[in-house]
Amino acid sequence: MNPCLLIPIYEHGSTIRRVVESLAYADLPLVIVNDGSGPATRATLDRIVKDFDWVEVRHHAVNQGKGAALVTGYRAAAERGFTHVVQLDADAQHESADVRHFLAAAQARPDALVLGQPIFGDEAPRSRLYGRKLSVGMVWLATLSLEVRDPLCGFRCVPLAPVLRLLDHVPMGRHMDFEPELAVRLVWLGVPVVNVATRVRYDPLGVSHFDVIWDDVRLAWLYTRLTLGMLARAPGLLRRRAARRRRL
Ligand SMILES: Nc1nc2c(ncn2[C@@H]2O[C@H](COP(=O)(O)OP(=O)(O)OP(=O)(O)O)[C@@H](O)[C@H]2O)c(=O)[nH]1
Ligand SMILES: [Mg+2]
């Protein structure tokens, strides 16, 4: 296993330096994908590249969405020979110290998708938590399993080989719909899932680019498509679930 770190960033210039510094302990190369941020975030990224020789930044000329930024990052990581990426967000919501737990889980199961299972504090907005519960339920339905404990958490360790194969064959959402779609499609392919509990913080002054109208519309459309996709795959998914139960 040859991992690197990956951060997609769109207009999170005020937090990215702190996040980069907090990752130094991991002693891994970091790829940042700048998803068309404006001049202030870009200038911060230029300084980061000068100050930390283990950081590379790739730029999208215009904003394309978090999913598109992640795909650019996966391809950049694969080009450089990495087999796994540990990805996290630029807004300092994730606990950088937990990177080691994601790596340990991936080392134990290099074939698995390692997903962050968020532990939220009281500061997390209620509306976000309810929306999340709905997403979890829809993904359980789409996979006919409870394997994915949270399909939306941006902190995960991704095995690149099956992901890049999938991306070559299936067009996927390019925004906030990408991460749940990837999790479901990997489960459909039989990729095992490991969940790692991790604290996720909401800073009251934090900047979120989650678009409560368009991203929710995209998620609703995604879950409709995934539920239909599940119907065609139901016999196979149920057989696999029964085989897993027999092994336990
Ligand atoms: N929303 C959004 N985020 C992007 C985009 N491109 C890259 N990102 C990055 O994706 C990560 C998640 O973005 P956030 O805006 O915090 O979205 P979120 O974490 O799902 O939403 P919150 O739970 O409200 O924080 C951050 O690192 C962003 O900088 C984009 O086009 N839109
Ligand atoms: Mg966020």
C-alpha cells in the first residue's frame, strides 16, 4: 500500500494552512485540488506550495464541484504511483490526528473502502443531522445492507484501483452527490467497507458551500437512481449478504 493525502478545496483559504500544518505528522505527500477558487485562496495555496515541499496543488480553471475535484485528485495520485488516498476537507472540520486510524484500517484491509463515521457535537446544525439520517437510510436501501454507516463524510481512505476502473465506465455526480454514489457503487461491486469513527466539528464561523437547494436536489435524484439500480441488482446483493452471514 502506497498512500497519499488529498484535499479538495473551494474557497476555504482561511483554514487550509492550519489543516496542512496539522497533517505534517503523517509524513505523507499531499495533493490539494483547487476547484476554481478566487485569488485569495489561490494566493494562500501558492504560499503553501512554497513552504511545504510535500504539498502539490492542482488547479481547476473554474469551479466544477467537489466530486470533480476529488476525481482530479484520484487521477493525480494514481499518476504519481499512489494506491490509496486519505481524503479530508479543507475547512478544518475533520480531525487530522485520525489520519493514522484511516491508514491503519486500510493497511489491515487494503481492498476496502474506509469511511469516516462522524461523531457530531452539540454544535452540529440539526437540519444537517436529519438530512444525513435520510441519506444513510437511502444508502442502506440502495445497498440492501447496513455496511455504509455514513455516505457523506468527506474523511475517507479510498483504494484507487477499483475507483478508477469505475470512473472509466460509469459517469457519476460531480458535486456533493459524488461521495455517496461512489460508496454505493463500490458496495455493488463487492468492495468491502470499513467504518472509522471520527469527530466532525462545525465552527459557528465556518464557511460551508453545501448548496441546500441544489445539492439536496442532486442527492434526491441520486437516491432515486440508486434505488432503481438496486432493484436490478437485488438478487446478487441478497446472495452476497447471505454468504456473509454464513461466514460470520
Ligand atoms: N461545496 C463545495 N465544496 C467544494 C467544491 N469543490 C471543492 N470543495 C471542497 O469540498 C469540501 C467540503 O465542502 P463544504 O462546503 O465544507 O461542504 P460540507 O462539508 O459537505 O458541508 P458542511 O457540512 O456544511 O461543512 C471542502 O474541502 C471544500 O473546500 C465545490 O464546488 N463545492
Ligand atoms: Mg464542510
